[in-house]
Amino acid sequence: MKNVASRIGTGLFVVFIAFFGLKGCVITVWTSPSEPTTYALHGKDGRSLAAVFLPGNETLILYMESQTPYTEAVLTKMRGSLGTHYFWRLWNVDGPGGNGLFGYRIFPEGARPVTMDTTVLKKFTQGTSKPTLRGEGDKTTAVLLFTDDAVRFQDMWLEKEPTDRELVQTLLKQLKASK
């Protein structure tokens, strides 16, 4: 009886190690949406932050103040990998946000973590105010959380909204013309 219990215990230990160890070896690369997708947060004080995920792993990040008026926009290249989901809300992520035990973290229900490397390609500002977004050439790594209708970006939840294609085209022209 002791021999059987020992074998069962050893078998469970091997299955446990294999489940967590081997599943973590699979990496899923994040791909940008095929159509521009906008997520935004509009503050009561007139400030807005929007992220427009573009095809080709580019992202347009836009910060606006309606009171000054001030507009700041950056075009970034984003490359990322999805976290590994185990069960319930338990995920394993690499890099920032993976500060738990060996990168294991519990995220909100329905959230999919992506470890994202971001490089600012171009920056454009109009008006005068304190700059909020990073400068050209800056690189960062952060964990973004995607849900069906929102994304957590810099500890703020940006809600999905319709994309203003005219504004996106205008900003892309401004960004490509800068410097």
C-alpha cells in the first residue's frame, strides 16, 4: 500500500512539474488587429488619452488637453507575447508585471496579459504644455491587459470606441512630416 501511494505521489509530482514547466515553454506572439482599433479614456478635466492599434504592429498614442489646447501624439512599434494561461485567473508573464513567484500572476477575469516591447518611432506636439508621452527612440516594456472591450495601459483602463479614421490619417501625416 505504501508503495502504491508513493508511486501515485511521484506521478502527481511529475504531472505537476510537466504541466507548469512545459506549458510555459510555449510562446504566443501578439499580433495587431487587421483594422485600426481605438481605446480611449476621457477625463472630466478635459484630458484624453487614446491608443489606436494599427495593422503592422504600429500604435498611435494620443494625449490631448482641451483646456490649453494641447495635442501630443507618438507613433510606436509594438511587439509582444501573450502570457501563458493555466487555469482560473492564473497566468505566467515575462518581464514587468511578472514580479510574482516566477512570473505567475492573478489577473482580472477576462483579461489577457501581453508583455509588450514598445519603441517610439515619431513624435508630434501642438500647443504648449508639459509633455506626457515618451520621446523618439525611447523603448519600454510593460504588461498590457486586453479584454473584449478595454485595455489597461499605464495603469489606466481605456475603453474601446469607434475609430476616427480621418483623425488617424491626419495624425499619421503630421507624424511622418515631423523632423
